[in-house]
Amino acid sequence: MDALSQFDIDRLLGGGRGPAPVGAAAPAGGDPEVDVQPYDFRRPHRVSKERLRTLEAMYERLVKSLEAWVVSRVRGQAELRLQSVEQFAFGEFAMSLPSPCASYVVNVNGPNSGAQGVVDVGYEFAYFLVDRLFGGAGQTSVPGRTLSPVERLAVRTVAERAAQLLEEIWGDHVPLDLAVTGFESSPEILQVANREDPVLVANVEVVAGGASSLLLLCLPFAVLEKFFQGGAQRRVGGPAGTTAEADAERARTEQALRATPLAVGARLPAFPLSLRDLSALSVGQVLPTGIPRDAELTVLVAGRPRFTGSAGRIGRRLAVRLHDQLAGAPGDDD
């Protein structure tokens, strides 16, 4: 076993911040300090830079839509800005809430039934909404009390709109079915997840009524796993290594495509029928159409008109003879 040098001992005791050995290159910028960041193995960070850019673009759309909706409701000035989208433990998120708070519990229905999120409407913003929705001027002080039942119902409309927009922005990645089911004014009693469970929190700054507030949108990572694990699943396989392998793959694909069944039908020309005759129809009645037997039919492939043809028979089976390809159909030269 090799003995440790004094430099190795200094680095161990100093947490990796000991002096550099003689002849070693100094770090960029001339700063000998090494930036050491703690890593929590119980709660690994799951938001990569690529995912973060996607999340910020998604929530920016949500903020713009919510801002337009709020302005139309309060009929006054209100500005919403996305500050950040971050990963926290639920315990950290709950500790960051003021007391009292205006937090609405959001149930996640469907495949992830049982999971819950939170839409926290900042207290300044909540009382601004109450004042405007009940006919006030929007300039109000914030009382040191919780929202009354009537005020909660008024502010709940914003939480429900935010939940609806969350469904929309996540629809292309993780289908969500969100429903506002409760209200809590005490962060200590807010128990929608375990304290160590990771959650994704969007911080939205709201400037309205001369005051600034925060609107927080919290969703558990458990319902968003498909989004954060989808990178590897979206990789597109490269082409085959040789020409022979590529030709074989193309032949297999073409064979599978040709074996795919498609529904084919024929449609008679339209004919007029009075409402009186239509109401007098009964089961088993023969309906005269006035259409000649050699009338031209429209042949539909997979529900779309593709050809013209005429009705006929092969043995005991009905058949259609194709005449021409309709203009605009695939394969048309016009």
C-alpha cells in the first residue's frame, strides 16, 4: 500500500482545497479555490439544462395565457413574469410559503390518481383579486387573516384556470387530469406529499395593484417521470451498416406496409328526400332513390374519396369497377 504524501493529506483534511502541487497548472481565472457543490444521493437533481430550457418555454406560454385571462377578469393592470422553474423537496417548498398562505390543493386524476399538487396564490395577489372581483379599485391593504369562504371561492377561479393551463402545456409530454379539490391556509398542515418527495415548482411574479406577489405552481415529480425519462426513448436509430442490410430492412418495411388493411367503401350519389318521407320510413321498407343502375359511384379508401367507379357483381358478391382517380388523390399527375 502506498503511503500518502503531505499534499494528499492536506487535500483530504481541507476538503479538496489544499494548495496545488509545484508545477501544477493553476485553475482558469487564477482562482486557486475549487468550486465544490454538495450532491444529495437521496434526492438527485433531475432537471438537465436541455430539459430546463423546454420547461421554461412551456411555462412562459402558461404565464402569457394566464396574464391575458387575469387582465380580462379584473379589468385592470396586472403583469405576470416567469422567474424560475426549479426542483425542490416538498418540505422545502412548504417551508417557503408564508403563514397564512392561500394554497389550493390540486388532485391528479387518471393513471396517476392519488398524487397531488399545489397552486399557491400569493396573499397580495389574492386580496387584489378579491377587491377587483367585488368591485373595488384594486388598491387595498393586506389584512393579517386567512381568506374567508366567499373570498376563497373568488380566488379559486384563478387556481382552476392555472390548473387548466398546466394540463394544456403538459399535454404533449405527460397527459394530466387536474382538479382543484381543497384549500389550505397553514403551510404546516399542507400535506400533499412526503417532505422528501421531489417536486417541480414554477415561480411566477405577479405585479398588480401596486404590489408584487408570487404565484407558485407545484407538481410532484412522480407524475412527470415520463417527461424526464423520455430522452433515451426518443433517439432515432441510425441506418443499417451495409447496403444489403438497408435493402433488407426496406423490403421488410414495404412488406409490412403492403399487408396493412385499409377500409374501402363505395358511396352512392346524393338524392333528395323530403322530411315527410324520411319520418315515414320503417324497418324493411324499400326506398326508391331514382338513381340509375349505371350511376357513377365515389370509392373511398380509409374514409377519403380516391376514385370514381360503377357498381357490379362477381358471382354472388357485390363489386365496384374503378374508372378514374379523383383529382388531388395521391398518385394523381395533375
